[in-house]
Amino acid sequence: MSEKKQVLENEELLIEAEPFGAELVRIFDKKNGQDMLWEGDPAVWGRHSPILFPFVGKSFENKYRLDGREYSIGQHGFARDMEFELISAGKDEVWFGLSDTEETRKKYPYSFRLEVGYRLDGCRIHVMWKVKNPSDQEMYFMIGAHPAFRTPAGKTIYDYTFDFHRGGKLHYQSPDSDGYRDSSMDGELDAGDGKTALTKGFFQDVPTYIFDRGQLETVSLLVDGRPYVTVECKGFPYMAVWTVEATHPFVCLEPWYGRCAQKGFEGDLKEREGVQRLQGKGEFSAEYVISADAAR
């Protein structure tokens, strides 16, 4: 694991990020004296807020095809399990970087440079990504976030209410029990005026809601009717909502560029829904924001 966590701190928040996986591992609300990010208990789910790259979700049978060759890769790619270098660290902002290696090219044949940054601004945490293509050929990739927000002391997830910041019916996809998209599980969530209580059974038939079509730009978790945490993800095509079945100690709000493969999909990676194309010598950048509303 990483030798040194990087700490950013102001009057409202203290956050920590570590070079292993360039992962945000702590959001501490000073006003209320509480941690807002899941602590990573391995008995439940041993992560906090992993970066998903160069894949989001599972490939069918953990394999994919590209230009006539077959490759094996695990769920959510490999960046979350690699040591990043520390690029820069200041009072309010820190950046980590990862480049391809001989081992990564066995799973993913492209040269790449992935840079992940965190900037603290009051009660807001800007999470910034840059994907750079150093080669002359185009590359295909996916990238996503997976922050897990723990429940406040004395509360359960059934004290949460979703605020989708838009009303009406929200179309979603959902992976099957094997982690593949099954079109028969697509559905619509009637969000009413935009607020939906997280009741028991919410995740029973839909273990993961993948809201697609770029419908959601902002999602908040409310506690006792007041905003607790908000994720802003303008421009992201997917927003996933997930928790650990049965234990439910947290809720993940996950902005994605990409998603799991269709069940039975054996086509070329270039044809997979949600994949991003980056031209030679090109650069992709994206940002989402976590607002620790409880700390205001």
C-alpha cells in the first residue's frame, strides 16, 4: 500500500488521498465531527472511492476483443490497484499520475497517461481526470468514479432520500447477477418531484441503478430533509447508484463514462456502448464535484 497519504484541509473539511489507486480515502466534516466517506472495511467492501480505468464494469466473461485479438481484464480495469506517482501537492490541490507498463499492455494494449487531481474549495471537492494518448493511433477507454458515502452516526441508509434535481421518470439500466447488462432489466424510476425516499426493497430487484442518457447532472443524498452530500456530474453519460446488498452501510453515487458489457457481447471494444474514443496525441478531461453539504 501507499507510503504517504496526501492531506488537504480548510476550515470546513479535511480530505485524504493516497497514491495507491490515486484514491480519495477520507472526507472529514469538521463542523459535525464525522467521516462522510466509507472507511473501507474489507469485511463489507474494502474500498473508499476507487478510480475505474480503463474499463467501467465487467467485460463479458472478463474478456474483450480489439482489432482481432482477445484480451483478459477484470472488472473496472486495473488503475484502482496500481501505485500512482505524486505529481504535485499544494495547500488546496494534489495530483497523481499513472502511465502504461509492460504488464498493463498485456491487458490493455494502449500507451496512456492517466492523471487524477483533487482540489478543495470550501465544502466542495473537485475530482479531476486527464487521459492522455501519447501515441499516434486512436485509443478506446472508459473511466468512472465510485465514491461510497457512509451514513451519519445513528442513521441507516433508509434515512436517506435521493434528490435527483429533476422530476418525472428516469430511465435506468441494471446489470444482472453476473455483472452484465441485461436489457430485460431496464426500467424507469418515477422520481415524482425529484425526491425519492430510499425505502427497504429499493435495491431488491435492481441491485445497481445505472441512469443513462445523460439524464442526471446532480444527485444529492438528503438526511432528515436536508442535503447531506451532493455529486455534480454535468456531461457524464451515466450515473450509477449502488450499495452492498444486505449490509447497506453506505450508498455509492458513481459518475461514469462507460458501463458494463451487454450480456453475451463479443464484438470489438470499439462497438461497446459507452466506450470513449481518443485520437492520437489527444487528451480527454472530465471533472465531477462532491459537495459535503452537511459541513455547511
